[in-house]
Amino acid sequence: MGKYREKIKTIEEVKKECDRLKKMGKRIVFTNGCFDLLHPGHTRYLEAAKQLGDYLVVAVNSDRSVRSIKGAHRPIQNEQVRMELLAALGFVDTVFLFHEDTPLNAIQYLLPDILVKGGDWAEEEIVGADVVIGAGGQVKRIPFVSGYSTTEIIEKVKGRKNH
């Protein structure tokens, strides 16, 4: 078993670690998503997010919440596989699962220093932005990497799209 699997934690374990690191002056970066079929758009985004602070927390939508957001045909990969792939990335410090459609409860609980979303999100649409800013933190948008999309990959696999 790879040691990276130890990065998969409960939200309570993540909270303890974040609180410990904050006391040491470390900056906690938080992002979330489905990360259904991991692709270079995801990895470049997560690497850029890590560069904004000291400890990158990735909250992963549960299978139930992905179905609620994306439809009955998703996710392609189950939550355990998606978390394991993210945990294997060197620049991801910890991963946890959340079951709601939005990460608001997790953001309120963890109070990260920096909340990150992709540039395809308008700042006023970023869930939890008001919470993080209200606690003295920052919200950052990372430019969207065009040419990479889980939906496009799915369409290619189905044979509906040319390379």
C-alpha cells in the first residue's frame, strides 16, 4: 500500500491538522471538486493552488453529490478511486470526502486562509467566499486550462467526438 493513501482523511482529522499548522503560521489552501477523470487541467490547477500557500486541502464530492450535480451517469470513477488519485499527487497535502452539493459546511468548519476555484467561476458564484473573506482570508481564481474537460473525455470514449 502506498504511503500517499494516508493523505485521505476525515474532515475532523483535516481540521486538527489545519489548526496545528495555522498555529505554526502556515497558510491553508482549500479547493474542492468532483475530479471524476483526472486530467492535466486538474493537475495544473491543483499545482497552482498549492503554490498559493503551505498546505493544500482538497475536498472531493461524494458519489451521491456528483450524481446530484452532474446527473445519473456520473461519476465515472467512484469516490475512493477519485480520492486515491488526488492523494497520489505530490502537491496535494490531504484529501477528504464531503456529501453535500456544495462545500460550504466544510469551508465554515475548516476556515482556510485561501479558498481557490477555477477561473471559470465568477467570484460572486464561489461558495464560501464570503465566509473566508469574513475570517480575514483570501479567494483566488486560477485561470481555466482550455483543452481539458472530463465531459470531452467522456464524449471521446463514447466515440461521439474526434480527437
